[in-house]
Amino acid sequence: MTPAMVPWLSIRRAIREAQEALRRAGVGEARVVPTKSLSFGIVTSTSAFEEAREKGLDAMTHAEAVAVRTREHVGGLIADVRAAHPGYVNFFPDWRRFSESVVKGVLEDVGSFLYEGLDDGEVVVEHTSVNPNKALHVGHARNVCIGDTIFRLMSKAGRKVLVINYVDDSGAQMAELLLGFMELGFDLNPPEGTRFDEYCGDTVYVEVNRRAKVDRDIEAKRRRVTRELEDRGSRAFRLSREIALRVLRDQLRTCYRLGARYDMLVRESDVVASGLWEEAFNMLKASGAVYAADRGSKAGCWVADLSDHPVLSKEGDEVLVKSDGSTTYVARDIAFALWKLGKSKTELKFSLWEVRDGRTTYISSDDGIPARPESPKIVITVVDSRQRRPQEVVRHAISKLGVDAHRYVHYSYEPVLLSKRSAEALGAKAERGAIKMSGREGIYFKVEEVLNKLVEVATRETAARRPEWSAGKVRDVAEEIAVGAFRYGMLKVDSDKQIVFDIEDSLRLEGDTGPYLQYTVVRAKKILMKAEETGLEPSPAPVEGLTDEEMRLVREVSIVPLTIEDAVGTLRIRSLVTQARTLATLFNEFYENCPVIGGGPNANFRLGLVAAYVRVQGELMEMLGVPVLDEL
RNA sequence: GGGCCCGUAGCUCAGCUUGGACAGAGCGCUGGCCUUCGGAGCCAGAGGUCCCGGGUUCGAAUCCCGGCGGGCCCGCCA
């Protein structure tokens, strides 16, 4: 995309005009950024500080001189240039032109307004990846919400995104669940009214772990089952495939409820059978990235050589093939990483899983169509921060195979903890402020139960406000409110911070929540509807001066493309949440102070601004997976 | 012992990558705003050693160094 093709209807145009004016005034390549407050204009440059230092001048005096010279060269959206203490050069817009440019840009084509000029290319995102032995709890939900939001952001930004859910159906947790059915006599059918994934996680798995504490035979049996699982013809293997599929189907219902979607479900048992590891192993051996240890504690193993890694080298080399010939988790992850990167010749086979909302999902299988990613620019794996080290081992290994390590991104996030209050509500002891959730001990909140409680609260609130609505309509809207509140709660805390989950707090629908965004858009849409009834036409152009609230809202809309560009580059999705929230707050202030219907000479412009707000906020909410409603 | 992350208002968090103009929200607390497009909202007030100590800089919550406190990782588990 060449600059000439970009319409530059957002604040970028003001930035560009300011830079051009500074250049003509002899300042050179100056950094120009949006101001924090409108009293400082629309955009500002701090380059006078640096120039003054280099030339040994007083910053303020120099800034004033720069402002005077620059003022000669502005026009278009910029009306004035003024210096401000202690040395800023501030650019003040012609608000009528600036507003028209922004609102017109949004109303003509919100897509090009927000996403123009962003890179394209393929992206692979792996997320969810929950062991198929239990229902999703709120900790897993953070992974799903982050991963799905990355998918949504990248898709809107014009990338082709392949979403993968890695299903570890061959690990120890699966073996433990199997024990419940094979040795403890649990029926394969849950009690009436109980979901299979919840039955497995809440009842069977917890019971196996409870027994294992008092019965030493359980551990021996688990090892036996684990061995049996390696034989694809065994009864244990067939049973585990069946159970894993049933659990997966239920887990996906929850993911879909949260708004997530997938292209490929990849089962670890299929990866193991595919020969992917053997191929990767040969590549690793050929490159000298691995060696057979012949002494020390790892004698008899094949290990990854980490001696040239600045940090990992301090912790010893990594075992990839155990002395009994089986592979470790990290080994399989290296092989799968190569496959995701398109560096593997081995093709996994896929068959149709389902078609939902026009999106086709495939699952790995014994037979079917061979498929693999072609050559994605970037592969993002969403996994919690405890896997930083193994993920770094993967990166190190693939870079030794000639892959640019920048293409492999571990999207790390801190875990979800339970607040003391909520932990105690589950019967767990909490000495400190928050405790870890535990699948083995049944200490967790399931996503479904949290969503259901949210639906209850939202139903109560909605029914009270909308007594004329049918129960079905109330229920539909309450579901969307619940999902919006939940996803917002998962995304609003930055990924490097732990989330302390408190069930009572999570049921709030006021303040800094998803419903705040939903409510604000509904307000705006009501204005649009009412305007249509009264025959008021939207216009991008103000006919008189703007109020403070109008200026602030216009300005915020104008910087959204910058926020999106930044999020695409850094994957910091938290900034999208902040952006949506700020935008909504400014809209509410506008709403309180600037009547649209009967709003005087600028009524048409105000209507245009409301329409622009709805479009831009709608895009942000779609990215975050907070449903946009018409009414609530 | 080594490594990574966090530490900002009573509580939960933005801001830190790219240093800059008075450190911002939400919840809670106090007090206002429904004859105006719907009050899941808005306005005002109270509440801060930006963990501590050095350093760099005209300027540090932000960058650097050293501490302290909390979490996580360092397995032939996944």
C-alpha cells in the first residue's frame, strides 16, 4: 500500500500535515503524536526539545521560533501552530474540517478507515488446547478469549488466519480419566441432565485422584493404561478416542458459546502416529541440534543441545527422547511447531468435523485429506506463562533448523486465580489473598456455571426494565450480555498480570464491564432510529463550532486506527479494551450534553457523529467478542 | 542458587515498549442529576511516599543499576 492510495482520513492526516509543515520549516523528520488533552491542540511535536539541546538554545524560545516558522506552512486540517511550555509545538485543527474528514471517512467505509495500510499475510493461531478430560473452567477461558480475540483482530486487519485447537488426548490426564471407567466402574453415561465433560471432570477425574491418594495400586494401573494407550489397536486406545471426542464436543459447545471458532482440531494421538516426530528428529540430528547422551543423569536419552543459549544453558540440556525410546512433551511440541510453520513435509490427515456459521472445522484422523499450513508469516501459540521455558526450548530448536525464530511467538499470559472469598465458597482453604485452581481437587469455577449465573443476573435486570418483552427475547439478550461481560472480564487485565477471579465481582454489569459498551451502543442506535422517524439526515460536516464533548469524541474516533495498528503489531489486545472503554465514556459524555434530535444547527452533524461512533465501536466490540445489541 | 513476571488510590486495574504538559478509570464511600435521544448512564467530592534507594536526563510512574515483597519456572510430567 503506497501512501498515495491511503485516504488518510483519520488523525494520521493531521499528523502528516504537521510533519510536512515542520519539514518545510526546516525541522526535519519530526515525531508527531496525538495530544493528551485538546487544550494542547490535536497533535504535538517534542522535536524542539531535542533541537534546542543540540544547539544549546532555550527550549521554549526555540519552540516559539519553530511555531512561527511552521505556521507559514499549515493549511488543510491544521489551522494554527503554537508553542507551549516548556517547549512543545502544538498543532490546532480547523475543527470543522477535521471533524468532517473523520466522520466522512468512517461513514464512507469504516473498513478502510480502520484497517487501511496494514500488512496482510498468513497467521496461524493455536489456542484453547485443553486436555479432553474435563469441562472448561475460567482459567481455560482466558486462553480461549485471548486466542479468539487475536484471530478476530488479525482477520479484520486483513490477514488469513488458521485457528488450531491442539487436543492432548494421549497424556497422563487422559489415562487417569480412563482409569475411572476401566477400573473404578464408572458408567460411560452421565446421570440424566449432566453434560459428559462435566461428568468426566467433576466426578470421574476427581474421584480417581481422590482414590490415588489412598490406594497405591492406582498409580501402577495408571502406568499400565498409559502404556496400553500407545497401541492404537488396544481397547484402552479405542475407548480413549471415544471419550476424548465426547468431551471435546462438549468443550467446544462452551467455546462456541464464548464466540470462538476453529479451523483445525489436532489430536495428539494423530500427531504421534503421523511420523511428524520422526521427521523432526532426523532434521534435528542432521543439524546437530540434538545428541545422544552417553553419561550423566541423562545417559541413554536424546537431548537438545542448549549450550549456546544464553539462559537455558544454565539449566542443562533438554531431554527429547527418553531412555525407553518414548518422546517428551517438548519433543512433540517441536515437531508440531515445525508443522505449523510449514517446515514439515509430513501431512496430517483431516476429516470434516462440522460446519457452523459458514465456517468449516476439520479434525485430524486416520484417513482423510492431507493438510498443513503453507508458510505462515507468523505462528502464535497461546499458552500460559508456566510454559515459558519449554516454549523457549522449542524456539531455540527450530531456529537451529534454519527457521526465523521471530516467526514463532509464544503468547504468554499469567494464570487465573481464585479470590479468597470465592475459594472459600468452594470449600477450599485460602490463607493468602488468592489461590490456584485445581482440576484434580475440583477447586474451580466452570465457564458454563459462570455464564449461567451471569445470564440469571442479566435476565433479572432486563426483565425489570423491559416488562413488555417475551421471556424468549429477554433470555436471548441476557445471553449476549453474559458473554459480553465474561469476555470483557477476561480481556481487560493485561496478559502479564494474574487475574484474581471473584464470582461476585464477575457478575457485575455496571462500570468497567462489557455491558457498558453494549449499553452505550444501544443508546446510540436509539438515536439513529429516532432520527429516521423524524426525518433527520446525518451529515459529516458541522455548520457551526463544536462543543467540547463533540471535539473529544471526534478526536477519539480519529485515533482508533492507530490503536488497531499498534495492537496488530504488538498483539497487546488489552489496548483494544482500553480504547473501546474510552470511546464509550466519551460517547456517554456527548450523549448527556449534546442533544441530537432537536439539537439545533449541528443536529445533522451530531447524527453523523453518532453513526460514526456506532460503526467504529461496533468494530472494536466484534474484535473483543462483546456482542453488539440493538436493544437491551 | 539461576531465570522470568508483577508491585500505581481501601480493593481491582490503566498509563511504562517509543521519558514530556496537572498520575487516570472502575468498585466501595459522601452528595447531586429522571417535563430533554432510556439512569446498565452522567456530574461533583473525599482518597496517591506511582514498593524502597541510587543513577541517566532540561525532565523519570516510564529508561539503567541495586535492594525489598509476591507469583511462576528450572523432571527421562504434560
